[in-house]
Amino acid sequence: MKLLCMSPDSIFQLCSSIALVSWLILLITSPFWPAVDKLLIGVVITLFAIVYAWLIFQSFNPGDVEKFNTLEGVMQLFTDKTAVTAGWVHYLAFDLMTGIWIKKNAQKHGINHWILIPCLFFTFMLGPVGLLLYLIIRLAYAKQYFADNY
């Protein structure tokens, strides 16, 4: 299936490039441009959500819902390029949203932005690993695990 005459490969490349630029903006400009998250959520993550929804509607059949109940079923879902691209865009959107949350939460706890660079890098590359690193750093700063999460 194609989105606006784009192949899944093209959508994958375009969304990955947009995500990379967005992460660089988040990493570099956050200390100097506090409202950067509004731009990233309002434009980039919204764009990813639209692309994701479009890809899902293009690739899933009503009978596919049952496949989410087993690992084998999920593996069958991801044998289609459009479905894999949708899954990739899903990761890009949620990892970027997690990076924005890390930035905002760190500001709330007075954690220096430059200490967050490894957390944000690992969140971009490995999602939950970056979040885990941030939670450990926040624990060290806040001296309590269940610090204010919002």
C-alpha cells in the first residue's frame, strides 16, 4: 500500500529523518528554547500519529486483532512492510514523546539539561533503556523513587 504515492520504504526513511532532526532539536535547543516541546508535539508527533493511523488502516484487517494475543500472531502481523513501517513510526512517536517527558520532568526536578544527554540519546536509540537511565539519575537527584512523575 502507498501513502500519497510513497512506498513503505520512503515513509520509513522520511519519518526516520524527521525523527533524527527532532531529536537534535530537543537535545541542542531545549535549554535555550523552552517551548520546543510544543513544536515537537504539535507538529512532529502529530504528523507521526497521522502517518501511523493511515498505515494501520492500510495494512490491518479486522481478523488481525486476534493475532495480538500470541507472539506468533504478532510476528505474522509484522511480515508486511506497511505494518512494519507503522510499527516503526509508532516507536518514533512514543520515543520522542518520552524524550520530551524526560526533559520536562528533569526541569521540574532541577536536573541540568546536559546531564540528560545520555538519557535522551539512549531513549532515541533504545527507548526504555534511556528512560531507565533517566529514572536512575532522577532517583539520585530527588532521593525518592516515586518522585513527582508529571
